Amino acid sequence: MSIVVFVSNTKGKINKAGLEAICYAADVAKDSGDSVTAVTAGSVEGDGGAGAYGASKLLVGASVNHSDSTQVTNMVNAVISDEGANMIVTSHDNDGKQVAPRLAAKLNCGIVTGVTGLPDTSSGFTVKKNVFSGKAIAQVSISSDKKILAILPNSHGLHEQGGSAEVSAWTGDAGAASVTVKEVKVQESSVVPLPEAELVVSAGRGMKGPENWGMIEELATELGATTACSRPVADIGWRPHHEHVGQTGVAIRPNLYIAVGISGAIQHLAGVNGSKKIVVVNTDPEAPFFKAADYGIIGDAFEVVPKLVAAAKAFNASK
Ligand SMILES: Cc1cc2nc3c(=O)[nH]c(=O)nc-3n(C[C@H](O)[C@H](O)[C@H](O)COP(=O)(O)OP(=O)(O)OC[C@H]3O[C@@H](n4cnc5c(N)ncnc54)[C@H](O)[C@@H]3O)c2cc1C
């Protein structure tokens, strides 16, 4: 039997969150003895990296509109039926959030979204997920035969397992289009998108104004990091909204999160407390963020950040 993994792709490449979902399924399959079949809407180059992360097969629905969740759901549903799969895995990213609940309704089966760990099958089938803005962990059991798991991005990690996937075209009927795409605009950027970033430099109201963001951008450039910000900073227009992280913004789990002049309110922490290492720069020793920090610098951003930039420049020059 196979585990079916729905992955999305951009410009012919499977997204990092999708590769992580494949990795997760491959790790489950090591115990269950299943194989992993990935399925994607829209064309990909080669196997898109699916094989390297553990898929033995990649089905490509080149004519399926990836913006049309109904069509994508129909395609994945057909693949589940063809493969006789009982486990369906996807990422809890934007596309996974559209498709996974629709599949659960169609299949009338149990679903857990935001999964953060491999299943415990010692007694039934239980997985972990974060709840209450990451303040607690829930253990959720699924009792239906078919099970859908949507994996929280960056919670499982990527590890290459070698191999390449056999690529086949999916030529089934995904039904009539319910969405017409008139134009696709892909934002060209050399910077890693925030949800996929391993290194993030973020700043808040402590920066006093948008004119002071130069040093934050400079630090990010030297580190090869992506910039982020707290919500009020985006709300008052100092930074673009797509940089806002937290409960109501983007949820990230980078390897390193540097927070400058951010108080560390619970709603902000909800989106960043899965970061592997957190560095906080704040003038207030009582700032709540220090409780979540791995490294804290009590100091003025306008003195500390230029020193960090200089240190990063010196390090880069020495390489
Ligand atoms: C329903 C709801 C949802 C929300 N969702 C989000 C969310 O998704 N994301 C989010 O970020 N917020 C969210 N908020 C807002 C959140 O509660 C906080 O108000 C917000 O995170 C505070 O932003 P801040 O830390 O930039 O600003 P402030 O709270 O004003 O903190 C600024 C910090 O900078 C420090 N500082 C000042 N000067 C300097 C200096 N020179 N050098 C270094 N440090 C300095 C201060 O000591 C302070 O700790 C939400 C609120 C609600 C009610």
C-alpha cells in the first residue's frame, strides 16, 4: 500500500514544505512498510526532488489548475482511490489548508492539521499538534481507517533519503474548473520567502520608525536572512504586511530568529516560538521575549545592531 502525499510546486520545483511532507511520509513508511506516492498539480522539472526525500513515485497533474482547490482535491481523491491509500499526508501550508479539509469531508475520515510529530501507534493512532498559540501540546487520536495528516511546516525537518521517483503524468478527470486564472504574477526576489526561511531578522516598534530599517536589512543581507516584523509595524505601514509574523500573520519556524525591539507579546510568540534558536535585543530587561530567548542582549538596538552588522561583515570577509 502507499501513503499519498499532496505537494504544491512553484516554478517547476516542489516547495520546501511539500518536500518535508514527503520526508514525514517516508519516515512513517519505514515502520509501516508502505511506499510513498507524491502528487502535484501543474508541471514540475524531473521529479522535483520528490525521490531524494523518500517518494518512489510522483504523479503530475500538469493540466490541473493548482489555484482550483476543487480540481486539486478531485485529483488527489482519485489518486488515493487508485493507490488504495489509507494515509494521506500534506503540509499545513496555504495549499494543504485548502485541500486537506475538503478531502476529509469527501472521504468522511479523521484529519489532524498542524501535526508536529510522527504518529504513535503503540495503542491506536495518535499524533501531536500545538494548541493555544503553541502554549500546549494536544495528542489527537484518529480512529477512522483513512487518516489525513497536515504537517506543520519546519516541524519535521528535511533529510535526504537518496533515490529518485518514477514520474508519471496524471491524466484522470479532475472535473470542471471552478476558478479561472486570468494572470499569474510571481514576485521575483532573491530572498527566501518567509515561510521557508532558515534565518530571519525581525524588528518591532522599538525601531521608532521606518527610516531606521536600513540596519535591519543590512544585518539580514549579511546573514543571508529574510526580514520580518511585528504586527503594529505592518499595521502602521512601516513594513509590508507580508512580513508580519505571529498569531494573525505568518507562522515561521526558522533555525535562527533574531528579534530586535519587539516586546514578545503572546500573539507575536505564537508565530515564532517554534524557532530553533531565538536571539532577542531589547532595552527592557523585563521584556517578555527574554523568557522565550536562547540568547538575550539587553541593549539599545541603535548600538547593538550596527555591532552585529560589523561582526557579520568581518566574518563574511574572513571566509
Ligand atoms: C487578536 C490579536 C492578534 C495579534 N496578532 C499579532 C501578531 O500576529 N503578531 C504581532 O507581532 N502582534 C500581534 N498582536 C499585537 C501584540 O499583542 C503586540 O501588541 C505587538 O506584538 C507588539 O509589537 P512590538 O513588540 O513591535 O511593539 P511594543 O509592544 O511597543 O514593543 C516594543 C519593544 O521595543 C523595545 N524597545 C524600545 N526601544 C528600543 C530600542 N531602542 N532598542 C531595543 N529595544 C527597544 C521595548 O522595550 C519594547 O519591548 C495581536 C494583538 C491582538 C489583540
